[in-house]
Amino acid sequence: MYIDRLISTESKQLKRRFLFTYVYLREIKNIVIHCTAGRLRTKAEAVQQFFLKSKSLGGRGWDIGGYHVIIEHDGTAVFCYPDNEVTNGVIANAGISNTNSINIALTGGLKWDNFTRKQKDTLSTLLLEYTKKYPSAKVLGHNQIARKACPTFDVRRFAAEAGVKQSNIFHHDAEGVLHWMNQVKHRYM
């Protein structure tokens, strides 16, 4: 059961207290890959601050960030939230929502697939670990369910090359990602 439905009329502070007092298990069906669409060397802490900073100060003004894990340019995986916490990575589409997803982001992405080898190695390791931990979860790129370039590479191909089982790769193309990526790719090169 999704926690917001249980205490939707209560304050956000009560919700946060409830989440940390009573651990609930949510069904993880998706592992969604993102990029921060910023500079490659941006630190995870700066990404988090952007999400949490008020809109008047140039942030999103959210109570919780967008990603469970942020992979920095040197390959460091910064774990921002536990798996059982819902983050703000995606807008619900094609049966995929924040309530059933783990969101992982790589810093960078202003240029087409400009991630470091260390970032890709860390992402490969995380994908294998998460698909082992959640054997029915599907790996996908944000761009497969939203008309965005994020994460500026084909996650399906990447996951297969990393050794993720085909049964764990989300092959549906809700937004025509391959065709669209080929059309916008020249903007990022």
C-alpha cells in the first residue's frame, strides 16, 4: 500500500516521521535511468540542493529529491534515499511511476552520451545488483516514457551490454525513443 494514501490528510512532517518510524515495503517494478542534464563534474550534493531549494531561490522546491542514487563523474555512487522511499524522478506514464521505481542519475548529459567510463562501470554494477535484488524489475531510460533526451543514450542497449537479462530490460517504446533520439542527437554533439 502506498503511504500517501494512508496519511494523505496529514502534514508532510508526519508523513516523513511515519516513513522513518514504520518501514514499509513497496514493490519495485522499474529501475529508471536519468542524467542530470548539467555539467559532468557537478556533485550529487548540488543536484540534491537544486531539488530541495525553494523556487524563489532557483530550485524546484520539492520535499524530496528526484533520484535514489546519483553517479558522479569519478564513478562514485551517492545513495541519497533508501529504496523504500519514493523520489520524484518520473511523471507517471506507461504503468511506470515514482511509487514503483528506483531512480538513478548520472551527472552530466549536456552533450550526447558524454559520461565517463567510471560512471558507466558503476551504472553497470548497480543495474546488475538492483536486478538481482528486484528480479522482476525492468531497466529503462527516462526517455522511453517521456519525450526527453534524458539520459542521452539508449538504456536498452547499455543494459544488455552490461549483462542485464533481456527479461529485465524494458523494451516498450512509449514515446518512440529510438526514432526521436536519432532526430535530436545532432543537437547534443
